[in-house]
Amino acid sequence: RSGAMTTLKAESKGLPPQEKESIKSITIPSAKIIDGNVHYVVQVQGAFNAWCVLKRYSMFEEANKNFVEAFKGAFPEDAVLPPKKIKLFQSHNSPEFVEERRVLLQHYLQKLVAVKAIAKHKLFTTFLTKGKQKLEIKEKKEELPEDVEITDVKIAATRIMSDHVLYQIDLFNSRKRKTYSRWCVLKRFTQIWEMDCKLRASFAEDLDALASLPPAPQRKSKLLHDHMDKSFIESRKVLLQNYLQKLIKCPVAIRSLLVLNFLGVQ
């Protein structure tokens, strides 16, 4: 079909025998609320075809216990399931909560699938094939406008200081010559959070612009979370990268001097 594309190969004649399946890549691009419960849309690329499955957090929780037991030494240290949260303190259906959990669940699965022994293990492939559905092929997204100053962003590393963490934000402009196409800035979480607050305040009178901004990064109480813990830092890095990647694709944000100055655009 002309103009159609997907990052996954389109599904062919159905799954091969399960013992021959091997998972190549996984994304969780979105979530759906069905009967009041959040279901995460897991898109899977296998060795032969692609499909999607809907999974609730409780399914991940149960599967993770089995994975840890079965894979033992092969289980990657940085594959951390986002912790269970009590609904009394936070709505599990709020856009901010769903987005945070979506990103962390995707990161968790991608860390697992990166281990070849796990990617082809029957326990893992069964989890990702049970309830499989046909993958919908989406139309190709529009290219970024020519005048955009940032075409990609990654948080490749962190620097742990005595009482805080600095995130190394690598920025790219693929349209500039090599000398000027890449740079980096170091920022604390608080600085990113404060920038987001100022950005939202600048659009206080423009509700459409305000609604187009990605969900803000969530602050975490130091009384409940150890901000210097390795797993906490890794999770925050993943969440901040997701936030910044969405921010640079937001038309009103990427043209804001506040954002451009913050990200070191000269």
C-alpha cells in the first residue's frame, strides 16, 4: 500500500511453532483504557512476522516473577519492572501515570529482549504471543520542518555528584554539517522540571498549545525514594529522554526560545 509503513514488518501467515519463535524487538507505543483498566499495547517483531498484544501491569508483575526465577544469572540487572503503586495515592489512569509506566515497561522489555537466551526462551515468547492480535500498519509520519534546530535527543550518560545527579543530554541536528550537528548539555532533574513549568506558564493563555505539550516529568519525594539509587537514576534517565524526545517533536515547544536556550541552541 502506497505511503504505508511501520517500524515492524507486517504480519504474514501467522506464528510459526512457538519453540522456533525468537523475539527481535519490542515497543510499547501506546496504552488503552478498557473497562476502567489500563492495557499497554505491546508491539512485537518476531523472526518471521510482527503482531501486538495487550497487557495489564498485573500481567507484567506475574511474568516478571517467573522470568527472574527461570533466567537467574542471565536476567539483566538493569531490567527493572516499574514498582507497584497504591491507587489510593495516585490515579492509575491519569495521562502522566500511564505515560510514565508505559515508558518504563517498554524499557524493561527491551532490556530483556537484548539478551539472546531470553529472547528465544519459550517462557518469554509465550508471554508475548498469548492473545496476539494483528498489527495495524500506520501511515508514514510527516518529516520535521526544515527550520527545526534539533532533530534528535538522547540521554546517553549520567554523572553522579555528591548530592545530586547530572544528566548528559546529547542533542543532534542532522541538517547541519558535522562540526555543528552534535552538542551536549548537563542538567539536573530540577532544572528540567523548572524549564517545563516556565514553558507551561508561557502558554497559560493558549489552551491549544498547552494541551499539545507532552506530560511533564514527575517529581518524586526524597522521603519515599532514594534519588541516588542506581535503579532510580536509570528510570529517571529513561523517562527524561522520552519527555525530551516528545518535546522536540512538539511544534510550539521546539520553536520556543525558552526551550532552545535551555538545550544549548546557539
